[in-house]
Amino acid sequence: MKITFPHMGNMHIAIKSLLEGLRLEVIPPPPISKKTLELGIKHSPEFACMPLKINIGNFIEALDRGADTIIMAGGWGPCRFGYYAQVEREILNDLGYKFNMVVLEAPDSKLSELLKQIKALGENVSFWEFIRTVKYAWHKLNAVEELERKLEHILPRTTEKDKAEQIYEQGLVNIDKARNRNEVDKAVVINLEAMDKLPRHGGQILKIGLIGEIYTILEPSANYNIANYIARLNAEVTRSIYTSEWVNDHLLGGLVKKSNHRYILKTSKPYLNYAVGGHGRETVGNAVNFAREKYDGIVQIGPLTCMPEIVAQSVLGQVSSKENIPCMTLWFDEHSGTAGINTRLEAFIDMLRRKGVQQAVAL
């Protein structure tokens, strides 16, 4: 079995570790590139979400490298993600590819069912080896996110922004290459210390909450890397969701780390009182939460035509008005352009700075 999977942010580091621990031959897709998106656009329905198109590009590139098995997440509810695996399978079959697709359904409260699905992939691995492998992959995932959060804090504050990103990228490489916990921890410490030593400019730092659809938030190629671009404008970005939090909330029942998921859903009321699929309610709840934590502004992002985020956007105007926080929405597809996106972000950040100066003068 030569197994592959779709990219989503830096999650490939933990997934690769998990599958290798199950004694499987892993063939990760190459990093998402212009070619990846072009392949996905060419072979996907025009009206499909951008994440599906990127997935198709990932799978074609991996299958061309020799993969024969695809592992893909499943889903349900009023969101097209639940159909991704089935649609992708049909597209790839029509293109003549021969492969096996394993769909892992997220069971929410039934963690044992998901573990059985994953364990079934590693037939030659004992139960205790499987548990150690899962724990190690989880450790790598949290190490990666520690670097991500550090970059979010340092990048807007340092005068050497290119250097900060280089240290971060090298840290990811080191974590990926690590073969035990000590090597992972050492890589994290070295790169955190290196970022801490970078010079600071001491200027005003805005706080921006990034909300929206999970794939678009976590995958830089799907959002034109706007988090780093905002940080380069000296504004600190806080994402509303991280991979480990999603896994903890939806797969582990909030048992591994403290969860605020129920609080966020509660906070979405009275603006949105029912599930609309995807992360629609979470988008609204996080917008309210960021406002009450005195963030300077909010940026909502999502793939064009994403129904849950369209519903969320329809009530963000009320949130912005009643909670007194500026909010901007950006939709992404293959026709989006870096120049236009960056211009809008620059104007939004400039507006927030002017607003802050006016409030300071009034005081």
C-alpha cells in the first residue's frame, strides 16, 4: 500500500508521522503550487469549492508519483464537504487512475470508531504500537502549532520579517525530520529561541481576528497567505481555529486540552441560533468573542460559494454594529488576485489605525 492524503496547512507533518508509524509507505503530495491548482481547476466542476479543486490537484500529483491509496476525511450536514470524497473518487476514476480510497468519517462522540478505522490501515501494528504512534503524531502536531503561534506573535513586531519566516520554515523541516520526541522538542526550542532573538521595532501593533472556513484559514495557498501579509503590516493575526483544537473538539470530545467550543457556540446567539453547516456558527461566535476581547478588527475568509460562510456573513453586519468592531470579508477562488487582495487588506489596516488614532484623540 502506497498511501497519500490531501494537504491542509502543516497538518501533513503529523499525518505523515502517523501513517509511517503504521508501517505504511507514504507518498505525500508535493507542496501546493500553481500546477496543483491548475490540475484541480482543469478536472473539477467550475462551481466546486476551491478546496476541492486543490484536493484534486494534490491527488493527481501524488498518484502520478506512485500512490495507490488515498486517505480522505468524510463529513455530513449542510456543507458540500460531505460529498468531497465521493466526487473526487469519480473525477479521478474518469481520468483513468486506479486507486483505493479510504474515507475516515469524523464520529464526534464516538472516538473509538475513528480509531478503529485508522488502526485498520496498519494491519501489522500492535495495539500499543498504534497508541504510541497516535500520541507521537499528536505531539508533532502541537509542536508545529507552537511554532505557528510564535510566528504570529513575532512577525508583526520584528524588523527582520524575512528572517522570521525563514526560521519558522526551517523549524517545520526540523520537526518533520525528527524521529523521536526529544528531537521534536529540541527543534521547537531552537527555533523559538531564534525568533525571540530577532530585533523589534516597538511600533503600534493591531490585533486582527481571522475567522471563516477551516481549510481557507489553515491552508496559506487557499488564502494567498494573507495571515503573513497582515503581519507584515504590523498587525498580529489570531486564527479562530487551529488543527489541534478541531481534533480535540470534534474527535476527542474536548478531553485532551481545555476547549471553548461550547462557549463560542453560545456566544453566537442571538445572532445565529442554529447550525448552518461547516463553521458558520463558529464564525459568528468567534467574531463576537474577538470583539469582546477588544480586537481592532476581524477578517472573514472562505471559498467562493461556501454556503455556511455566506450565512455567517449575512449576520456579521449586525455583529459589527452591535459589538462595535470593523469586519471585512474576502472570498477566494482561482480568479482571485494577490494585488487586489493585498490592496483591500492595506486599506482595512489603514482604516483601523486611523480609527484608533481618532479614539485616542477623543479620550
